[in-house]
Amino acid sequence: MFPSKTAASLSALILLLSLTACTGSGADVAPAATGASAGLGAEADAMLAGYDITAPATVTDLIEQLQAQPLAERPKGLMASVRVDELLLSSGGSELSLPLPDDLFHLSVAPYLSTTHECFYHSLTTCVGELGSEDLHVTITDDATTDVLLDRDISTYENGFFDVWLPAGLDITVLIDDGEHTVELPLGTRADDPTCVTSALLT
């Protein structure tokens, strides 16, 4: 388990977003910009400006900004793929890698009742899940220590996803409850784990 001081800081790192499933938000607490220096650089600024997007100070802020966009306002032609250690931006024939904090893992989850799609790396600009703007209660537990990393009500974004920033390198259990249905998922925050989970069938 993390020492009490570290545990307190971890609670400040957890970021909740909402609905996005990969074919598809709400942010509470932004993670510390560890490993993500202020300013995205001239190349990223120029790429985003081409879609009338004002670049924020950090990559973590950009993820939140793109995830929270209404579906009707998504930038057509811009791809933003969340990998374990980087955010990949691509437009036309250009691709740009922006490093993510190496001690954190960005996880996007799209619960569903009837329809879903396959997804491994979450796309902030194209993924769409079934249950947008849905109120949920989410509990996330560290399997090794049984410490509760998150236990609170959240709402998915319009794209059907909720997002969390978690400590990297863990095996976790995610419990989702919509008031009538539940699902429990064994997941991970390691280098070979997906950043996009669309297998959360509420029953």
C-alpha cells in the first residue's frame, strides 16, 4: 500500500471524465502534470489551431478538453489516440507524439446495456459509447492492497465514456453501478493494458 502521504496525493491525481466509445466526460480533478511540461510545443499548437482548438498548457488538459467536447463539435480529420505513455495526434499525413506522465495511467471506460464495439486505445475524437451523460457510481480497488482508489458518483461524457487517471503498474477491480445494473471488471494499469475498455456490460 502507499504510505498515507502518498495515498493522499493519489486521491488528487484521480481524474473523472465521461462518455466516449471508440468509434466514443466530465472532469473533476486534473492530475499533476508530472512528466508533462507546460506548453505543448509549436507543432502541436499549429496542428490544433487548424481545427480552431486553443492548445492548453499540458497534455493532460488537452485530453480532458477533447474528451469533453460535444459530439457535434468534434473536429473532423483530427485523430487523438491515448496510448499508455503518449497521446498521438494525427492530421492528414502528419503525426505528433506528446508524452504522458510516466507514473500515471489514463483509463477510459464505456459501460453499456445492449451495444458496444471493440477498442484498445481510446480515441478522444472518434470513440462513442452507448450511455452518454449517464449517472453512475464507480469504485476502483487496488487488488494487491485492497485500497480503494476511487469511490464516488460520476457522469459519463456525451460520448459515453468516463475517464480516470490512476497510478501506473497496478492490477485493479472496477465496479460500476447505474442504480439498477452493475458490472465488475478486472483491469490493469500496466504497459500492455488497454486505455479503452468497452466490455463493461451492465446486468
